[in-house]
Amino acid sequence: MSVIDASRMQEIEARYPEILHRSFHQRFGALLIFIGVILYGIYAVWFFDLPRVIAEAHWERVGIYLSEWISYDVQPEFRISADKISVKYPRYSPLGDDPHPDWVTNNPDGSLTVSVSSTSRTVTITKTQAILTAHGVTVPIDITGDSPKVLGSEPVPSWVTVYDDNILANMGFAGDVSISTDRVKIRKRFLGWANFIFDTQSPFFDKPASEVIGLIVAGPRLKANESNLSLAFDNFWNNTAWQHGDVITKLFQTIVMAFLGTLLGSLAAFPLAFMAARNITPNRVLNQILKRFFDFLRSVDMLIWALFLTRAFGPGPLAGSGAIFLTETGTLGKLYSEGLENIDNKPREGVKSTGSSTVLVHRYGIMPQIVPVIVSQTLYQWESNVRGATIIGAVGAGGIGLKLWEAMRTNANWENVAYMVLLILIVVFLFDMASNALRRRLMGTHTG
């Protein structure tokens, strides 16, 4: 075994000081960062009181809301009197003005049977009882007294809840049944979006697709002064349940707001960025004033600008475009000026040495270097502002955001919310693809 003497050890230490003579931060920095992250995580759990929030959260509402995004319900009410059982459907029922659904059956003895979910979950209504059948169990309920009562000696199943003057039966996703004295109300749920193409007032309502196509292509005119194709488009565009025309118009408003705000912001930021860049304009006072101006514009959130402008100009897309313009002037001004400060000065000095004017120096010495940054950042901000314009619309700045907020406030039109969210996702996806394609084309890059 060889032994290293003291002089050899000193030589090795001098040659590799970064290994043998590391500072405290080099030796324990990673460990300290790890401990700091753990401590911060513990603090965050305590600060937000996460255990209590998680325990008290209404997780069941997630499933309810998601189910309402992809389904609709019909809520008939069965009123029981001494001589008959009458059915009342809500106003503007998705079944139309004169519904006769096949899931409501009139029995020979005068009773009615409602299939809440196929034949396994039904409600049979007589003049004295409501008989629930679900999960292989039958529960008769007396509805003749002051309050409904469960009959029989069997224990009440878990899917039936008894209140003072009401009994509620949970039939799962299929719906539920509410029973009170002389009245049975049923909520039956269906997958899909009801009347998405034509509403109940359209002459095409409830017709199969083949019949509608036949009427449009070669059928007799349903209106003497209008073709069936024009009538079908008008009925779709002015669908009172889904309001396709208004939704699509508001969506285009959102797109125009994002484009106009980004365009004006980039046009304003471009010349200001040259004055803010230290290496282009050697005036430190002007540099600092403009940079602080950019910080001010972008530090005030787009939503706050939208609130200010809606108070000044009233609700509408003008306020939304103005909010995006102010925010983008600050954001793009900062990005452009930082890009200018990081250019290579050699091409600029080379053009200047030929005696060219300042405009030509900027054109041939600076612009070829800064154009890729400007194009990339502007296209990204444009794409991002399509999403941002949706948010600011909720405060009255126009566009589909306000329409989306109105649908959410009712807490009953979640399928309309899903429709608008899907449209927004499609638009953002298309703009992302267009932005990437433009960026590759303008910057001369290609993907495999």
C-alpha cells in the first residue's frame, strides 16, 4: 500500500480546491434547500388549514357538476286528487309543449308507472300510494295523510331519506323522486344535450335526422317565403335553449378583443422599447422612467384594468381591448427592451462604421437580431390573451366570458357552461397551432 506524503497532499489540494476545500454552502446547500422546502410545505399545510378544508369539502358536488355537464333532466310533477292523477311538466320543458314520453305508462287500474332508469328503478303512483322499486327492493309509501309515511315493518333502505313532510329517494345518476302529500315530483336524467340543434319551437323539433335532411334537400317548404335550408339555419342560429348565434358572436368578440389589444400593445411597446434599452438610448433617466412605466402597466392585472375601463366606457369589448392593450404595452415593452439590451453590438457597429443613418443602423444592425424575439413573444402573448379575454369578459368587458359567467350564476345551466368551455378550448387549441405555425414560418425553423 502506497503512502502519500505531506507535500504530495498539498499539491493535490492545490490542484483540486473545488473538491477538497468546498465552502459551507457547497457542502450543505442542497440539504438546506431540501429542508427549507419541507418546512415551507408544513407551513403551507398549517396556513391553509388543509386537513380541515379537505375533510369539510363537498366532494360529492364534483360528480354532480360533471354529470350535469354531459346530461339534462326532465322534472314532471304528478298531482293526486280524489278522481285522477294529473301530470304537469315545467315550463320550457325539453320535451316540448305537449309531451307524451314513453317512460310514463298509464296502467289499466288508473295508476301510473314511471321508469326512472330502465325497468329496475320505477315509481308506481296510485291515488293512495307511491311505490318505489330500486336496487331489488320495493318501498310502499302512503301519501294520504298529513305527511308521507313508509309502510311495512322492513327498515328503510339507505337510498330513501325521510323528512318531516317529504320523502326523498335517490336513484343514482338516473335521478331522484321527491314524495309529499298528494304530490310526487320526479327528476329523470338523460345523457346528452337536449335540443342542441333545434329548440321545441322549431318545425324540425323532434324529427329524426334523416327526415330533417330530406326536408332540407327535397322536401316541401315549411314556410312559403323561405327555403327549408334557410329556415333550418335560422332555427339553429336562434335556438332559444342554446343561443348558438349569441354564443358564437360573443366568441368572435373575444378573439377580436385579444387580437386588437395585442396588436395595439405591440405597436406602442415597439418604439418605447428602443428608448428604454440602455445600449440603444444612452439616457439613464429616460431608460428608468420607461422601465418603471412598463412595470406599472403590467403590475396592474388585466382584470383590474378591465374593471377600471368598464366604469369609464361602460361594459363591452372596447373596455376589454383597452385592458389587454395596457397590459401588453407593459409586458411586451419589457420583453422587447430586454431583447434589445442582449443583442450583439458588432453588426450594429459594422453598419454604423459605413456612415449609415440611425434608421439604417437600426434596420440592418439591430432588427435582424431582435425580430425572432419580437415575433415569438408577440405570438405567445396573442395566444395567451385569447384565454385572458375570456376571464375579463366576466366583469363586463364583453366577449364570451360574460356569457359564461351568466350561465354559471344560474347554477342550473351547466350543460351550457360545458358547451362554451368546449368552444373556448377548441379556439385556444386552434390559436396555439396557428401561433406555432406562424412562429416557425417567420423564424425559419422547422419541426421533424
